[in-house]
Amino acid sequence: MRIDVLTLFPEMFESPLRYSIVKRAQEQGLVEIALTNIRDFAIGEYRKVDDKPYGGGPGMVMMPGPVFDGFEHVQSLSPEPARVILLTPQGTPFSQAKAAELSEQDRLILIAGRYEGFDERIRIGLGAEQISIGDYVLNGGELAAMVVIDAVVRLLPGALGDEDSARDDSFSNGLLEYPHYTRPEVFRDMKVPDILLSGDHGKIAQWRREQALERTRRLRPDLLTRTEE
Ligand code: 6GU
């Protein structure tokens, strides 16, 4: 997979991409992630990328020119057709199902906006799908793009050490995960449930299913009534 990111703050991505599973996936050649600064495509002495909104009002709007030019440049870096994604609070809520879908693509182009938002012609002209990571406002799409990259990359075949460790993850089966325990058997008077020490794999699997269901019912009942995942 190849992921291109268009952003005004490429440096924000450097640290998250340098650790753990995302780092290893790049080293293994499972994913190539390329960062492009939208400001490199701005023109004029001040390299302006934003301007006042027509019609008045607070804040600034991302100008279409630098985003289009940056996008066309990035597209030309590889012949592979890409899924183009704009990160904006107006987008479709991101989900594990969406992460799984994106992990099957050969190429993604993620565009992170700043300021009050994108000039509407960016949305229209690029024909991009829009993704939001939740119902709150971030100062820009960068953190959202990093969330999407993290969730997608770990689903690439070979990215996780143990292929099974993605299967039971919260949400991939529509439920929250069951409780985990490791050594020691007793920690500050709290004991590991006997069943996990029993060696009875059938009973353990059943207990985990019940726990996952109970937790989901208690903490996220909305997941049990939702049908789209
Ligand atoms: Cl993708 N961008 C911004 N600026 N805020 C958000 C978001 C994205 N998703 C949730 N809040």
C-alpha cells in the first residue's frame, strides 16, 4: 500500500510514524507513507494557503489552488489510482469497518485541512470522500489522518506479529473486547479469574464471549443495536 498525505504540517506526522507497528510495517515494505506540504504549492511572496471567507464571517478558508496543485503533484508520484480522502468534521464517521475497507486499497491520498475548512470547490473538484473521526472539533485534520493511518496499517496482512491479534479486537466483531490478564496470578489482592487458569479452552472461549457481551451491553449498548457493522 502507498499512502500520500497532503498537509500544512508534515512534521506532525514524523513521530507517530516512527514507532511500533506503523514503523515496522514501513520497514517491512507493507506500506510506504509519503508526506507532502501543501505550502510548497502556494504561490507569491507570502506562500498564502488560506484567505478570508467570501460573504464574511470569522476564520480563514483553505484556498483551492495550493490543494489542487499539491494533489495533482502527489497523484503523479505513482501511476496507481488512489482512494482520495478529505479529513473534515463534516465527513462520514470513521469506523473499524471503514478501516478494514481502506486496508484493501493499494493507494490512499489523505488531505488534512486547517482553519475553518476547505473551499467548497476542493470537495467538489477532487471528488474526494470525507471522513471525520468523531463528533468534536480538532484544530486540523492531521491528528485524524494519523488515526486513520494507524487503524488501517495495523490491518495490513503481516503488520501484526500474531495474525490472530486483530481478530478479537474491540469492534472487529461488533463487540468490546473481553478482559485480559497476565502474570502475576494475584496482584494487590486481585486474583486472575479461575477459569483462565483452568486450561479448559472451550470454557475459556465461552467465558470470553459472555464477558465481551456483558461489557458491551453495560458500556456501549449502542453497538448491540447498530446493524451497519
Ligand atoms: Cl477529520 N478534522 C477536524 N478538524 N476535526 C475533526 C475531525 C477531522 N474529525 C473529528 N473532528
